[in-house]
Amino acid sequence: MYDEKKLKEIAKRKKEWETTCYNPLKERSPERMERFQNLSWTEIGPLYTPVDIKDIDHSRDIGFPGEYPFLRGIHSTMHRGRLWTMRQFAGFGTAEETNERYKYLLAHGETGLSVAFDYPTLYGYDTDHPLSRGEFGKCGVAISSLKDMEILFKDIPVDRITTSMTINGPAPIVWAFYIANADKQNIPRSQIGGTIQNDVLKEYIAQKSFIFPPEPSMRLTVDTFEFGFREVPRWNTISISGYHIREAGSTAVQELAFTLADGFEYVRAAVARGLDIDAFAPRLSFFFNAHNDFFEEIAKYRAARRIWARGMKELGAKKPRSLLMRFHTQTAGVSLTAQQPEINLVRVAIQALAAVLGGTQSLHTNSMDEALALPSEKAVRLALRTQQIIAEETGVTYTADPLGGSYYLEWLTDRMEEESLNYFDRIERLGGVIPAIEKGFFQREIAEASYRFQQEVENGKRTIVGVNKYQMDEPVEIPLLVMDEKGEEVQINRLKKLRRDRDQGKLDRALKALGKAAKGEENTMPYILDCVHAYGTLGEICGVLREVFGEYKEPAIF
Amino acid sequence: MDKKIRVLVAKPGLDGHDRGAKIVARALRDAGMEVIYTGLHQTPDMIIQTAIQEDVDVIGLSLLSGAHMTLFRDITDKLRENDMEDILVVGGGIIPEEDVPRLNEAGVRGIFGPGATLDDIIRFIKENVKR
């Protein structure tokens, strides 16, 4: 962006500055650390200048918001036009308790819903399955049938509010619960909007709530893509997620690289099935973490948009909608401390600011008490208020990509893109994403990074305020969420009644038809919907698919 | 030379959060112990079977889902039924302060929550293992 002559002059001036100014001071009073490394162990220099970004071409690499390569954001007006959706991930206990929480959040200014399911639901088991023992409602809400979904969204206008559902292995079934709930209220399928996470590749890599082996999982995913653009066109049929990869201990670079590698893998799988890339690509969405290293996070989001746009173009996408990356962000759960929990409010605010400056489309801010328990009402309200302050008081929304053009940020964005491309090569050499999973490549990379980070915390090289520095001995005094102890009983009784009252013959026929479709090549979604409408439970429907597809067992690597 | 301490690091239940278990497994191995990691989704019976087969001195349980009061106690109950109480059982995860005494009483001797250091865990095992 500078001419040759100007760059030479700046390079010369920088050298002089180093010799006459920086180096002498550093010798007199040494810097606080010998090396400054960000959370990906990238060494950060003391100063960046135009020389560090001399190879960047404005029209090729930076461009304008709303235009290829979308580095500066996906909309021309960005947050001036529309704020991000404030979407707090929530769910616990019974559908009734969680329904109350949703209404509370909406009443306090939340603009979208996001469902957290409990472990049995995530694995496709009903609450009364033996493996569900001890897990009911602990990490989210228990949803075992359409009945539970009806209660979960009672008095919530699903034709007007969008809902994100964090569900992966059994995503087609839980999505069918949501669609069937709208069907029952005579809301056209074309009117409901939301997202299913439905990203199984990162389950094998990081989050680990997989059910089926990779191949049938990918088939189900492509079934949802196809069903989505035909019948539920406002639905994002996948949220390709780096969040969990990061939480499992990866670096920011690994989060970026592995997530995008997964994204391109889904696109290739759908194209291989014969789907038109420009038909399904506009409904692909992403989900990233917002961690502690402020500039690294912002660079990550910007790099992600550019890598995606370039990669999709290479894969043959033509429509701008297919090239632009829309993403949700959640602040880093793993960065929260159980010690001095109130200070988490500050961490979350800074992380959320990075997500906004990085151009996010929707945002979850963690509650301060989440290292201890599921959030209390007060804690989640403060988390939501944090977003509202950023949105309406700070002015950071007034211009698109406000940090664009910073020598440091542009250098870091470029570098993260380059490192991601290096990872793509390594994955390619292993035979692609699924072979790399089967060889434990991602799992090992993440385990190495998380162990290295932990060792640096233990030896004091990395500071965590309240944990290895500035500790206090005071007991934690913060009110925690208490769940209804009778919830599990309520849920199990509801399941029993459901099984007693439904038309069993109709359900049996629907389950049988699903089994046949799963063995063949037809799209499974219509068959799943038939089972759901006949009040088949999650465990029963998933059981049919387990029978046909088998279950995945992961290599235990540490 | 002393026989190495044999540790089974186990993930009971449906919880998929394995970052902590893997870090602890590595740290114990680096501290000179023999470590066997079960992988995810283990039932209490599977954990007991592996403990018998591998003839371990210590079982380290990791659970972040909140199901520890049920699953940790299922495991210590089964250890008692099988006369395996000489095995030292420790646990970690998101475990509220008020659950700790009840877990101790049930036979989970050491509980290591957020903020416990790897050294704390290693030291506790070395000091309390019965051999």
C-alpha cells in the first residue's frame, strides 16, 4: 500500500529507531519478559510498521465490507445497520424450568434463543435410559420427545424469534422436534429460522458427543443440508464450530485452521452427493471462541472470513452469499475462574469486545459463575448487560472493522491465514479430515497445546489472575442456581404417559420406514419427521439409526 | 528400585470434557507413574473391570457434567463389593464445596477442583497410595 521508495525510507527509519532509541532503553531497563508470545506461541515484536504489511494489496486482500474477500465484514453497513443477535446459551432441568428462563432472558432484551441440552439428549438417549443415570438436566435441558419441545417453546413465537440448538449426533431428530412443533401451530416451515450445530467432525476432534461413525454422520449432515434448502430455507443447517476445539485446549491458530478444514470437508461431501454449492452454501454458518488475547482473536475472525471466501471461490461457489462467512461467538468458558468469580465479568467484557470488533453476527457472553455451576438469573442478566453496554454505550459499532489497517492487526491476520494454510497441507497429506481424525492428528495437536499451556500456568510463565497470581483466601460468596429436585421424576412420568397414550401402530410403521430409508440412500429427514409427529422418543428414533449405522468408538489418546 | 505406581485415569458417564483428564494423565506419566487412560463414556462396571485387569493402585475419576454424586459413589460402592478398597480413589471436575465431605465419606479420598495444581495431585497420590 506504500510505494517502494517510501517503504525503504520507513525501513531505514525503523533501523535507526532501534539503534538509537529502542535498543539503548532495553539495555538500560530490560523488558518484562524475554519473549512476548500470544496464545498460539507466536512471537510478537515490539513494533509493527508499513514494512510488515508491504505485501498486502488493498483491493486483493482487504477490500470493502460486504464485498469479497469479506475481510472487513459481511455487510456494508455492519453494526451501523444491525447489531449482532444477543443470544445466551441456556438450558437446565425440565422443559418447564428452561421455558421460564427463556422468557426471563427475552424480557431483559435478549434477541435470540439458544438451547443447551443435557448429556442424555446430546447422545440421543431418553431420560429413563440406564446410561442417563445422574445426568438429567445437569448440563442443559432434557428433551426426549416432541412433547418436551412443545413445553420448551410454550408461548414463545417461533415464527418471529430465531433459535439456535447445540445438538450434533442426534441433530436431525431434535431439529425435527422443532419443525414439528411449528407444524402443529400451523406455522409454515419457510417462516421458522434458526441454527442447528450439526457439526459432527468437531465432535470427533474435540467435543466428543458423537454417536455414529464418520461416514453415516456425514450422510445425515448432507441430508439436513438438502432438506433445509428445500423445505426450511431460513434455517442454518450447520454451525461449523471452532469453539469446542478451542475449549479442548487448542491454540487460536488451530481453532481457525481445524474449523475451516471441517467446513471445506462438509462442502466437498455435499458437492459429492450432487448438491449445488450455491444452493446450500448460503445456509452454512460458523461458531468461534472469544479468548483472552485481544488482537489475536480479532485477527482470527478477520482471517477466517478471508480464508472462507477464497476457499469457497476455489470450490466453485459463485453467489456472494455462498462466499461470506457468518458466525456466532461465545466468550471462552475455559478462561473463567472458580476463584474470585466476579472478576470473570471483566474477562467476559474484554472477550466480547474482541468478538464485536471482529464483526460477529451473534454473541453469547458467559456468566461469571459458570466455573462453579449453571448460571443464576442475576449472573446471566449481567452477562447480557455487558453486550448491551458494548452495543449502545461504547461507540465501537459506529464504523465497520474499526481496527482494520492497524499494522499489527493486518500482519497478524496475514500470519494466521498463512499458518492455517500450512495446517490444511498437513491434513491433506494425512488423506483429509476424516483420516486425520482416525489417526488422532487433531486430538494429539490439541492435547500437546493444552498440556504446554497448563505447564506454563503451573510454572508462572502465564498469569491467570486469581489462580496463580493475586490469589485470595476468602471463601466464594455468590448465589448459585438451584434446580427443582423433582424435575427428573416429572420428566420420567411424562415419558411414561407419552408412550401409553400414543398410537403405537402408527409409530412402529414410521420407525420401520426410517430404518429402511437409513439403509438405503433416500433423505432420512422426512422419515424422521414422521416418527417425531407420531411421538416417537429421541431414544427410540436414535435407536433405529444406531442399529443401522453402528456407534463410533474413539482412540483413547492422551 | 520401587515398582511404579499404576494409575487408571477414567471418564465415567456421558461427559465429553476430557481436557483435564488428559492433562492429569500426562502429568502423572511425567512424574514417573504408569498411566492407563480409559477414554470416554465408561460405565462404573467398565471402570472396575479395567482396574482389575490392569491391577492398578489408583483410580483417578474426572467428571465435569455434575453427575459426580451419582457416578463416583456407584464406583466406590462397586469397589467395596469387590473387596478392592485398597485402591486409592481420587476425583476431579466441577465439584461444589458442599459435595466434598460426602464424597470423601463415600471413599473418594482426594477431590481436586479448579485451581488444584498438578503438583498437588501428584503429591497426594504419592503420599496416600497403599502398596
